[in-house]
Amino acid sequence: MERRNAWLAYTEAEEKELEETAAKYRYFLDQGKTERECVTQIIREAEAAGYESLEKKLAEGGSVKAGDKVYTVGMKKIIALYHIGQEPLEKGMNILCAHIDSPRLDIKQNPLYEDTDLAYLDTHYYGGVKKYQWVALPLAMHGVVVRKDGTVVDVKIGEDESDPVLYITDLLIHLSAKQLQKTAAEVIEGENLDILIGTKPLKDLPDDKKKEAVKENVLKLLNEKYGIDEEDFLSAELEIVPAGKAREGGLDRSMIIAYGQDDRVCAYTSLLAQLELEDTPMRTHCCLLVDKEEIGSVGATGMQSRFFENSVAELMEALGQYSELKLRRALSRSSMLSSDVSAGYDPAYAEAFEKKNSAYLGRGIVLNKFTGARGKSGSNDANAEYVARVRKIFDDHNVAFQTAELGKVDFGGGGTIAYIAALYEMEVIDSGVAVLSMHAPWEATSKADVYEAKKAYKAFLLDA
């Protein structure tokens, strides 16, 4: 059941729409390298499409009715968008859910130190990373620092052409004989992923400060630009990510090479699908974009939190439809695509894949009936009836799709948020874009798959 390469079927008009979608997606990646930045850009695009803040609407005495478009945000890092349908919410929703966090390095709370005239920031990696991939690269710092008075200072260093970049050193090849004998997991240790941030000492310091003159100069520069001091690191969320913009890949420009495509490729195409459907639907459309998937979907902004459930309850109350039983019915009768990426088949590492059940770049959106590892552990396993229904939706709307597993049995594995949504008893299946070099600082996707994902998500919202 080999699937055809989607590029072969496109008309000139479809290729034009594909390129427009890819350009919008690259721009989104550049604007959103952290969860906070993603939510900010999502709100910007949603409001341009007519969405309103649910909290603001209700605070101003407004009401909610069929046809309204509203969104709600949690802690600036998780967001749900609703296009209210004609049917009561009790009958369920069509939900697209993806995550907007990505593997990275986080600055520790007490990070700044100096060693032999070199100033560093100490980090703790976030999510599953191959640590050796993060050294000797130009890096950028994104995030916020919150002062004790509550003032939030936005920080972005390393993205503008005039900005300096940050850097993690590696041992030169000439002295690496012992290092190269280590396993890949050990060749770069987590505690050695420290950011080189300065080498220039500050002059004319008092004697008690001279031993850390480079550190003092860094603090002086941060204070001059951002008005922060060393204590403010205690209440900061600063993330280290690869510096640079998303780029077209390949001589044929058929790919997108960028940081954070797991899972912002599914998040953004889900958002586009929601925003591009303007007519009042029968069933309410929901686009839920969450944080913390890369570390288990925990915390107040992860899928395991009550954010989604609470937002549906608030929406039902605003519609005059709320009761505890009706909320339970709304969740259990909903249908969801857990929109997360899949591992693209890579012939350079063919031993990790089973070719009949692999995802391929350019062959459309991927359905993963189950994920997990070692006997499907930790997986949602979608029921056959729901898989058939999704297949029919995609075929009816001429969506190129394929099915896959995450590599060979017993080679590893991974999970998504699907099993958490399934706890509500709703139907859910994993559905996303194939990625090469997943979780690397730079990942690769096919423009065709990005386009097919948007088509698939729109079809699902209309017909699920």
C-alpha cells in the first residue's frame, strides 16, 4: 500500500497555495521560538481573523452565541480557540490539538559565573536532545525576566543581524582522543552545556570585584539594555535556541529547514485550518495548542492540567449551557486529531525503520494509530471505527495521507498527548507531519506535507 508522492498531483494553482502556506509557516517559526512567543503570534493572527478574548468579552458584559470566535489563554503559554457551532456543546466538538514547546536549553535560576576570564551561563536541557548536537552552533536567547515589582522584560538576543550570538564550545579534534572513545550520550555532558557569554573584563573595579571582571561587564551590559540585575535571574524564563531564520531546503526548495518544527508544524497548520474556515459550523471547532509535551505534558500549561476542561466549562457557562453532566458529555462526544509529528524515513539510518510502516517526506499527512514504546506502552491506540472515519474524511477531501509507526519494534519509541485526551473518552488519533532529524537544532519537513496537513485539518473540522 505504498502512497504516491503528493507533489505529482498538484496543479499550478495548488502549488501556488502550497508556497503561500509554506511562507506563512516560516514566518510563524521565526516569530515563535518559545511558547510565549508562539501564543503572542497566535493571538495576533487570530484577532486579525475576527477572534476575541473570551475573558475580555465577558468582563465587558458581552455574551457568546453561535458563530462567535473566541480564544482563552493560560499563563501566556497555552491557548484554546473556539468557533462556536450551531449545535449545543453537549453534542461535542471537532478538536485539533498540538503542542508549541520544543527541545531547547533553559537558563538555570543562578546561572552566571566566570572561569579564567570567560563568563558563562549555566543551562539545563529541556526535552529529549542529543546533547552533542548543541555545541559549536550560533545560539540565541529568548524569554522574559520578571522583576520583583511585576515588570516583565522581554529578552531576545541573537536573531537580528546586528546582534551578537551565543555559543557552546567543543573540544578541538587535536585533543579529542579520549573524548571520542565515549558513547554519543556521554561525549557532551549536560553540565557542560554552558553558554559562553563574554570574555571582556570591566575596567576600574574595586578590588573585591576584579576577580570576576568579565562577569561584571556582562551584568553591566544587561543592566544597560534591559534594566535587570543578577538577582532578577531568579524570576526569569530564558531559553537558548538556535539562532537564525527558517529556510527553504534543497536545490528544488521543496523543504523547510528550521528549529522547533516538532511540533509547531502541526500547531501552525492547525491554527490556519481553524482561521480559514469562516462559516458558522454545525459542531464547534476548537484548536488547542499546549505547552510541556516534551517533558510529559505536566504543569499548569500542559495537557494534563485542567486548562482545557476549565475553558470548555467557562464557554458552556457563557452560552447558558453549563452543567457538570453536560460538560462531561461535551468532552466524551468530541473528536480530536492529536496533531504531532512523525519520524520521517531516512535511508541513511534505514536500520531504525520498518519500510512498510514508515512515514515518508512528500507523501502527505501521517496517521499514527498508536505510538508508545515496547509493546505500545504509554500509547493511545485509536479504535478501528475512528480510523476508518478519518480515512474517509481525508479521501473525500482529496487529502494525501499515509500511515506509520515510530520506527522498528523495540528500537525506541515516543508518545504524544493523545492518551491524555482519550481519558475524557473522546475519540482521538495521532496525525501530523513527517520530520527528518527530529529534536535536532535544525529539523527538515516537506512543504507538500505542510500543505497536506492544513488541508487535512480543515477537512476534519468540517466533517468529523
